[in-house]
Amino acid sequence: MLTTICMANLKEIRNRITSIKSTMQITSAMKMVSAAKLKKAQDAITAMRPYSSKLTELLQSLSATLDSDAGGVYSTQKEVKNVLLVVITSNRGLCGGFNSSIVKRTIKAIDEKYSNVAVDLLTIGKKGDDILSKEHTIIENRNDIFDDLTYDNVAQVAQKIMDLYVAGSYQKIELVYNQFKNAATQIPQLEQFLPIEPIESVEGEDKKVALEYLYEPSKEQIVLELIPKSLKTQLYKAIRDSFASEHGARMTAMHKATDNATELRDELLLTYNKARQAAITNEILEIVGGAEALKN
């Protein structure tokens, strides 16, 4: 009877070990896939950041010197009554706290920063939409962006957001996304999209002075193309940042999952060997006991 119970326990442990080995194969494969995708996404965002940063700097300097009729409509400060948050998450899970950190950052902004104004959301990514749509107003969800992540597709979304701002539907628009630092670190960001913030001054010898540029043909002509392009680039960079962060977070999560599964497998193998040794010992004792009984 005791031997039968031990054999049943051994079978259960063997099944668990087999199951864990299968899980290890899956998580290890997912880690390698994410690592390959991360390299490409990281190269893309690293190459894009200097261009986006300089273009934004130029945009802020240019907008600060223009009136609304010349294109400064994007930089005009208005009384904030309605706010739009563009929340960027992922379409898939298994990436640790990547999506939950953005959801928490969004809820914090709604409850604290914008507690006295109306807030709507535009979500990019299925995970954020699934959670936030339960309690907040989602004007649109663009899960399809990640199916074909190109500048042209993102530019269409950016143009719609800009049109909503110009029409007066919202007086402030901000982006909520994960900024890529490295494979193990993603930094949640709440970044102003519209209106365009004034350029930051740089320290002079005696006082702060604004950066100045020479423009040709003219500021007014340049602004008609530069401002919309810069805003579209800003949104594209944010989505690219989030995309690289997602693969980094998933690679890290799958690496930890594989390590945990390996540790659990080793513990179960030790338990299995001990149980098997105990079962063999019991069988020997039963045989010896039976032999002694026959002698008597």
C-alpha cells in the first residue's frame, strides 16, 4: 500500500517536471524573439532621438516668436477645461509591469493633476484600452498602429489630435508612454504634446538668453510645414520609445520566468530523487519482510 502511494507521488512529480520543462522552452523562445526585436527597435529609437530633439528645440524657439495667425495656434496657452491624454501601451502581455506602470501613471494624472477638469483618453495599444475603458472615456483606440509601425500611419493619428486641438475640443494634450532606457529599465513619461511649450533658456554670463536662429525664406513660411512635421515626429518617437520598451520589458520578464522555472525544476528533481529513493527503500523492506515471514 505504501509503495503504491509513493509511486503515485512520483508520477505526479514527473508530470510537474515535464510541464515546467515545456514552460521553460516557451519562455526561453519568447526571450530570444524579444531580444531580436529589441535590437532593431533600439537601433531605430537611438537613431531618431537626436533628430527629434533638435527639431523640437527649433520648433519651440520658432513658435515663441509667432502670433496665432502665423501658426502660433499650436503654442497659444488657453484656459484648460478639457484635456486629452494619449495613452501608449502594448497589444500583448507577458511583459512584466510595462502596461500597468502606464495605467497607474494615467490614473494618477487624472486623479491628481487634472482632478478639476474633464479628461478624455485616446489609447494606442489593446492592454491600456482594456483596463482604462472600464472607468474612463475613450474617444478612440488605435490597436492597429503596431501592426504596421510607420511614420505615415502615426502621422494620421497625430494629425487628428492636432485637428482636435485647433478646433478647441481640448486645450491641452499630453502623451503617456514608457521611455526606453535599457532592456531592464523603462521610465513612464507624461509629456506635453499641445500646446507647444516655450523653449527653455540657456544660461548666459549675466542672464538667461533665448536661443536664436537665422531663417530662410521666413519664419512664417517655415512654420506652416515645420510645426506639423515636428508634432508628428514627436508622437512617432513616443510610440517608438514605447515599442522598444515593450520588447525590453518582455525579454527581461521571460528571462526571469526562465530562471524561476529552472530553479523550480531543480527543486522538483531533488524532491523526485528523494521520493524515488524512499520508494525503493520501502520495496526492499517489504521484500525482506516477506522473506523473513516465509522463513518463520
